[in-house]
Amino acid sequence: MEDYTEALDRIFESRARYKWSDRPVPLELIHKLYDYVKLGPTSVNGSPARFCFVVSQEARNRLAAHAMESNKTKIATAPCVAIIAYDEAFYEQLPKLLPIKEGARDLFAANAELSHDTAFRNGSLQGAYLIAAARLLGLDCGPMSGFHNAGVDEEFFGGSTWKSNFLCALGYANDELFPRLPRLGFEEAAQIL
């Protein structure tokens, strides 16, 4: 059995970070990150996540304006903040992404609840892929909620079918870590039947 301890530690022992060095995240690395994220499995290969990588100071300030007070500085000072979104009309891409299933597009287009649930669930999953891949590529991550989704949607996705889900600051952290907060034990959060 191969030992993946180092990679697992990088993904799961890493901590959420919110203070950043001045070191920028290279645009080539952002492209490489997406190239890994897009490979992760999603229901019906729908790939509903959409990503807006906010790197300019002007754009980060615009994004921070929609955040709760405790997140404004985290957003404004990170070298990159990904808006993890989902496309409510992801099914329009199904003829390309799922050519082996004729009629898949129409199934989702005709069922708003199924479409929304699929887009949100799988877009969230792709956001988790982004965090895992970013950590493996050497980036620190600061995922966060605590922002006004409707304001972000209007500011960054106005006139489109994209909807924001959560944010993730990306970069090279320089903050001190406090002790890890508790986690639930197996018996508290899992069962085997």
C-alpha cells in the first residue's frame, strides 16, 4: 500500500489562513489550479462550478465591500480571492459535457428544483476540490462565508446565471496559528451499518 501521508497532511492538516505575505499568486498557477479542479467528478459530469479569481486590488476592494466586517481585511489583503460560484443554467453545457446521454439538458431545464440542487451541491464539491488542489500546489487557503451573496452576484455576475456560493482567499500565509479547534469524534459524527 502506497503512503500518501504527506499529501493527506498537506490537504487536511493545513489550516484556514487569513493573513498574507506580499507574494503574489502567479496567473499560471491559477490556470494550473483550475486545470486540476475541472478533473474532479461531478454528477452527470455537469461541472456547475464557476470561479472568479479576484486578484487586482481594485476588484478585491469591490468584493470586500460586500463582506461582513471581520472578513473585509481578509479579502482586501489576500493576493487572490476565488469566488466559488455555480451556474444555475449549467445544463446548457450538458450536450458538450455529457454527449453520451441524449436529453440530459432537457431533464434539468424542465426541473428548476433538481437543477438548483444539482448545481449547488456539485458546485460546492468543486469548491472543495479547489481547496485540496490549491494546498497540494503549495498555496494556503482561507475559505469563508460571511458576505452578501446577492451583492456579490450583482457586482461580479450581473446579467448572468452565475450565483456565488463561498469565497476562498489564496496565497502564501504569514499569520501565526492558534491551536486547532475541536473536531467531532467518529462515534459522534459517523456510523457503520
